[in-house]
Amino acid sequence: MFFLATAVLLAGGLFVEVQPVDGEAYQAELVGAVEGAVQLNVDGETRQVPLADLRSLRRSEADDRVAASMTATFRDGTHLPIDDVTVAEDRVALKLRRQGVLEAPLKQLAVLRLRPAAAAVDDQWAGYTSKPQANDQLVIRRGTDTLDAVGGAVTGIDNRTVQFLLDGAPIDAPFDRLEGIVFGGADAPSQRPEMRITDVYGAVWNARAIYAADQAGHLVVDTVGGLKHPIRIDLLRSIELSGGVQMLTEAEPAQVTFQPFIALPEGVSQSVARGWLGPRTRADQTLVLRSRSVLRYRVEPGFSRFVASVQIDPTVTLGGQCEVRVLLNDRVAWQKTLRIGQPAQEIELPLDNASRLSIEVDYGDDGDVGDIVFVREPRLLK
């Protein structure tokens, strides 16, 4: 038994639940990839299964490890936690957590966040990242809860310092004074990803293809933006084919409501309050909802499951609890009381031919202090 377990570990494979387009899910070991197909060990037999025949492959056992504190988001939506970053001339090098170093043209990088997400500034940060800019924006942290930005051009990053041209004058900005960088430049690629590949550290690759790697236990990801990088199979969390998944973070809600716990001052409209405090989407495919928020979506025919994980923002330290509900056709199908400091709660619901899905965050019995809920990777699966 010890020899068998060691052999599997050395091979770098991963036990997964395979969801085919037709038929029942089954267990297999993912051991590699070739163009247009994955290599699976099923009941002792190695098979090449075309991606066109699959909806998803998901890690059989949960393994959500501690993510890196910095994140890099590319223009094609690929979102990567990183341990370090350097920029020289027109190239960026990102040290990924246990996935090697990715080098890419700097022009493909959209956002670099140098600190972990924090409730005190997340809304301000979202405001900067949601607005296209002609030049680079250096986003500065002032105190604990205020962000400010200056425009210019990034010329380099090394030794935890950003070299920046401000009004033509060079400055060195240390990481500990910054929230991050929003890069100006071209729009995102218009090509839709064929698959979304995630790992246990929270990396999300928007891929158009996967290939065999030179190193055993790896596969090469080819992203929509043209980035190619080998990643470890044993660190994967899921591979979801775009034909079988709809991300709710990319869908337009049929209805959005937000009702603050304390009445709004006179002159502040509901639409303004919703813009300030209402539901929003983060770059890492996370919905952020405060009490009391409601998001309603239409469910197109053919989808069979809703999958997501929910948790109170881990940076929140004050407050108590809140209620989270998922409704199908106005019927409560899932409900939990979330508390500060608890680990993420997994949701996997059969849709049972529902045509509407709602996500609600409601006040607990202690008001709305600390009621900031992350709904990570909410998606409909066929």
C-alpha cells in the first residue's frame, strides 16, 4: 500500500471526479494532457478523453491552501496569486506559488495588487480597477482605510519597489506604501476561453488549450491572451469546459437590490447607495455582497447544478453573523448562518429545472456590522 501511494505521488497525478457531457460522473486519475484531450487512468486503464466530451474535472478531495498575499490579473481574465514580481523593460516575471515563474509581456498585465483584499478599502480598489485608464495608475494606501492614485508610467519593479515616472520625474515607491498598480493600455482579448483551470491556491487560468508538458506530472496551459506555462497536475482544483459552465460573475443579474440596515440620509438615492455599498464583482470571480443584498439570475435550460463557496470576508474582525440563502424559483434551497472567522462553506445544489436563482445576504440578530460576504466562483454547470 505504501509503495502504491508513493508511486501515485511521484507520478504527479490527481484523483478527480469526471463529469462527461453524456452519462454519469465517474472517478479517475488525471495524469496528463495532449492537444484536445486529457489523459485519465480509469480502472487501471489509461484513456485519452476528448475535451469536447467533458463538462468538468474536479479534485476529489478538497484542498484549499493559503493563497499568496499579492495577485496579478491579466487582460484575458487570468488571475494569479503570486509571491513576488519583477518588471524590467517591457517584461514582467511573476513567481507563482509552487507553479514556477511566469514571464509575460508587461502590456498583457491589467492589475497588480500588492496587498491582500481588505474590507476597509476593497470598494475603493474596485473603483480604480473598473475604470479603463490611458496611463498607469499607482494606487497609494493612506492610513488604514483610504486609497489615492496618481497617473504615470511604470518603468520597473525590483526589491519590493516600483520605479515610476510621475510628470516625467522618476520616483521609487516602496510596496509598503502602495495598494497596487492599475495598468493602462489595450482592451481584453475578445476570444472566449474554452476552459477555466483553477488550482488549490486560487489561481484561475482562462485557457484556450492544454498540452503535454516536457516534465512528468505537469500540463501546459495556453491562455486566451497567448500565455503558455506548465502547471502541476497535483495542485489543480478543477478544469471546467466553457460549454458546460456559466459564471454568475460574468452574467447580468435579472434584478439587484440593496437595503442598508440604517436608513439613508435624505438626498441619498437607492441607486447611489447601491453603487457605493451594493453587490460587486472582484477580478478573481468573487461576488461581494453586504447585508441586505439580493441578486437574482435567470437560469437557461440545460444547466443542472449551482456550485460556489461562501464566507464572511476573512479580513473582517468586528461583527457577528449574517444569513445567506440560495433560492430556486423563490424557494429556499440552501441556507446557512455565517460567522466571522469560519472557513468557507461549500454549496452544490441540483437546479431541478429551476428557471430563476437568487442569492440573498440578510442581517443576523446583531445588525449589519461585518456583514461582508464573499461568494467565490458562483457558477451554473450542465
